[in-house]
Amino acid sequence: MNDLPTKFQERVQTFLDWIASPQFMAQIAIATLALVAGYLLALLLKASILKRATVLDSKHIFAEGLSKASALILPLFLAVALAGAMEISRLVVGAVDVARIILGLSVVYFIHRFVHQFISTRFIKVLTNWVALPVALLAVFGWLDNVTILLDRYSIEVGNIRISAYALARTLFFGVFLFWLGRISNSTGKRVIRNRPDFDLRTREILSKLFEISLFVIIALLLLQVMGINFTTLAVFGGAVGVGLGFGLQQIASNFISGIIILLDKSITIGDFIELEDGRAGRLRDLSMRSATLETFDGKDIMVPNEKFITSTFTNWTHNNNKQRYSLNFSVAYKTDLPAMFDIVRDVVASHPKVLSGDATPLEERPDAEIESFGDSGINILVEFWMDGIDDGVNRVGADLLLMIWMALKENGIEIPFPQREVSILPSSQPSDS
């Protein structure tokens, strides 16, 4: 303990001698020139990028990205200029201490600006500020190797497996970062693909799904590499582990493969109105690797495993033709003038704005009314009509037509019968006199 003041004074004197040396002054001069050059070049490029961003439409997919990227130009160019200054300092002065420290600080500044501009997740910001930036600072001053060795000493061993504090910290940090990066890349990539006007809807869905699968595989491989798992060892045990996982994950694998088949055979696509075997129906809003989401008209989501669309029957109402035929039923009294009533009903149905009618409509798609059957209390009438879309949600055409038909029948004095029964009382038989 008595040697500490002496050692501290020696370190301070060494530092003072270093900053007073010609080598230090030369490194400061080279680093300053590099910073000035990087700053001027960054200003020129930033002005050009901002000008390009203003030319693009504000709704263009790259406009916002260019505006945010312009904030990274300065730290990026400072880092590049200082990297060049290190080489010059190594050749001219024979030392790179100053340039290396300033370069490290510029990299830390770049990381800080990147997080501020492109990351909105609070957890990732906290992880960067409290983990990534301190690690970068340790690397700048050359202390990272010592900290890494210290963390690696704290470990536990289970058989032949050794788990150290450094390995856990590295896996946790890069795992969180990779999953966050994968989620952002997945949403951005799918949005770019789906906004391509030169691809049809089915092609965009296929490409976005293949992009999602490829990204998932790449992230999984990178994470295995970060964890230090040897791919050769993984291949040896992969077969045995795959068989074991196959029994437990066969449904997940089945839904995954079914999703790819659905995209390739184009049996369903986003926006289709689908009715399942059990009667549940909805519009297909999303198709993921595991399931499809049907959105009903009453605000509910039906999660349907992809396998259902391969192994069971379903009705796709709007896949190839958005026009649908619907029917209505009601009864009239037997005394009704049917030909006149048919003309009234056809005109009423054709007057609805969402019902297909007129001379341009094919004859088989025009509104029609006919006798369906003869009932106990009246004549059962069948009305058929065609319309664009599904008769539900915003298109409640059937309910409108029933009200319109009822009002028209009432105005024309046409009776809608109700069940009636006639009871005849026969005279009782008198007993004969014996």
C-alpha cells in the first residue's frame, strides 16, 4: 500500500512526458487534419443527401430513411478519416495511440447516433447505452481484453460443458440484438416487397414469405455461432435430435410446410373471404408461417392452422370471382296475382344500388322471382339476385331487400299469410233406439 503514491506519481509523470513528446504533438496534428477533412466531406455529402430526400415524395419508402441516415454521415466520415490518420501516423510517426483513442470515441459517437435515429424500442436503447457503449469504451482504452479474461474465469462446468460469465453475457447481448434486428429487418423487407407495384399480390406474398424464412435461418445460424456451437458437432447430433424433435414439433412443421404449399399453389390469398367446414367465416387478413388469420365482420379474429387448408374442405367465396348470388324467401296468399307480384318484386330488388341489374347485366345474373313451392298457408316465393362482395358487414343487402319487399307488398295490398288451421266440428252420432 505504501508504494501506491509512488506508482501513481510515476504514472502521472509518464503521462506528462508522453503528451509533451514530439510524437504526441505530431499525432495530434495528423488527427486534427483528419477530423477537419472528415467534417468538410460530411457537410458536402449531407447536403446532397438532404437535397435528394426533398426531391422524393414524402410518402416514398426511402425518403424517411435518407433523412435519418443523413445524421450518421458526420460520425461515419470522422471514423473513416481517423482510420486513415492511423495509417499515416503509423508510417510517419511510428505511433498510433492518439488516433486509435479518437477513432474509438468516434465509433462510440456513431453507435450513439445510430441508436438515437433508428431505434425506438426502449429496451434496446437501454441495452445499448449500458452495455454496448461501455464495451466500446473499454475497447478504446485497451481494457476490454482484461475484462474479458476476468469474466471468463467465473464459470461452471457440467460434464464436458463449460459455461462462463463471459459466454452468457455475449450470448444474451447478441441474442437480443439479433432478434431485434431480425424483427425490424423482417417487417421492413416485407413492407418493401409488398409495395412493389410490378409484382402481383400472390407473387408479393410468396417473396415476403421466402424472405421471412431466409432471415429466420440466417439469424439462427448467427446465434449458434455466437454461442460457440460447432457446426460439425451439431451435424453429428442433428439427426438424432431431429428425430426426437420431429415427434414433438410435427404439427409446427406441418403448418410451416402447409403455409409454403398454400403460397405456391395460390389456393388462397390475402383479402379472400373464406368459410370453414364448421361454418365460421371471415376475410383472410394475414398468412404467417404457422397460421392464417380470418377477420370476421363482428370484429373477431379466427386463427386457423395452415394445415387446415390442406387437409380439410373450405369455401373460398371471392378467390376468382367477387360476384355472389344470394336468395330470399317469403310467402304470399293463394289469392295473389302472381305475375303482377313477380314484376313488383323484380323491380324492387333491381332498384337496390348494390344489386347487379340493367341491360348490361347478363340475363342469368339479373334479379328474379319465382315459385319455390306450395305451402300449407300460402305460396312460397324464391327471390335470387347477384351482387359484388359478401352480403354482410357494410353490404347488408339481404336485410334491406326484405324490408323493401315487405313495404312494396303492403303498398300493393298483397297479403303475407300466417299459418292457419281450419277445424270442422262434425255432428255427433245419435245412438239408435233399441
